Amino acid sequence: MTLSQDFRNRLAAGDVLLGSAVAFSDPRVTEALAPSVDFIWLEQEHSLMSPEAVVAHVLAAHATRVPLLLRIPAGTTALIKPALDSGVPGLIIPQIRTAQEVEAVVADVRYAPVGHRGIAPIRGGNYGRVPVPDVVATDDAFLAIQIETSEALADVEKIAAMPGIDALVIGPTDLSSSLGLLGDFEHPQMRDAIARIVAAGKANGHSVGAGVGTAAIGRSMIDQGVQWIQLSGADAYLWQRFEQLRAEVG
């Protein structure tokens, strides 16, 4: 079973999955976290991570059998192609605004007849050991579309209904900012927005994820129907754990 299929199966079973964001280039961060998390959210949108570093994290995740979802900087062909060719089990596409943008992303992510992804499966075909038709037939990249703008929220029902996607992802900070409510995740307008996203996802058989910074926000998201949560990240864990230890030492 592939890591992306395992991730899908656990979500389909109703599990709530908790993962960590990783923005450091060193793949040992993924290796160290893997036994403790349900998935890794590899952060390329807000980091200086190179394509070579992404491949190293993919190898670490594969070796430790943890699903890895890569958030690329934007949903463009030039970024989607190398990300998929790195062998990532899943992609998170940020800053989407319309269903038409999702249609273009799906075309880049999926092979024909659903899309028109270019066929050059070097890593995906085990460097030529797997016949190309078999690689294409068994491709199962997990595709999540991030809803973090007022425009995407207005189009979320159409976005959720697009063939070829697996999940919606709430970006609470950007979405709250777009609604003029920066950081106020419990505002009735934000709760309504989250409910609308969750309903659109469920109506189309999709899970809904979110990236959050604290356990309290994560718990609130779960209570509102969000099923997979990126619960802060490795950079924050460093100083938080140190400050906890310093306080314990006195």
C-alpha cells in the first residue's frame, strides 16, 4: 500500500490525524518526527527549501513510512512538475482563488484522461524498472486545495466539486486576514466560513485539513469537523521545549 493510499484509508475510516510542519532543509527533522506523527507537512511555500532538499525529505519519509504532503509555493506547472517528480505522496496547493485555477492544477497533477501531466516517471518508475503504463495507471498522488482567501471561500462549492482533488485545507490565518478578522478564528464569520468549507468537502467525499499554531485552535478545528491538522511545526517546537525545560529547571 502506498503512503498516500494509507493516508486516504485512515481518513475514510474517520480517524483524526495530527501532523507537523517541517521547514528545515535537513531530512533528519522528518526522520526524527516520523514515529510521533500521522503525517509530515513539508513546508516549501514559506521556507528556503530547495528541490534537492525536498527529495531528501521524501526519502526520509519513505524510509520511516510516514505520509508526506508538500506545500509548494504556488499551483503553477513549473512548481508542480518537479514536486511530483520528487516522489512526494501528496501536494498542498496554496493561495487558490477560483475553480478555474483548480482545474489547471488538476490538469498538471493528473495523467490523461483526467489531466495532461507530462510523463517522465524516473523516481516514480523506480528508475525505469516499472513500465511507464503501470506507473501512470497506479499514480495516486494526494491533492489538497487550500482555502485561504475570501475569493476561494465564495467559490468553495465549485472548487470542492472539481474532479481530481482529494481534500480541502483551511488556512486560518490568511483566511481570517482576507475576511478582515486577522487571528480571530472564533469570530462567528470565521466559524461560518469553516463550516461552509467542511460542508463543501463532505458533500463531495473529501476530507478537510488545516494548519494551526496551537493545541487550542487544533481542538476547535476538530470540533468543527476538520479531520487532519498540521499542529504547529518543528521550528516552534525547539524554542517551546527549551522554554519549558528552562522553567522546570528554575
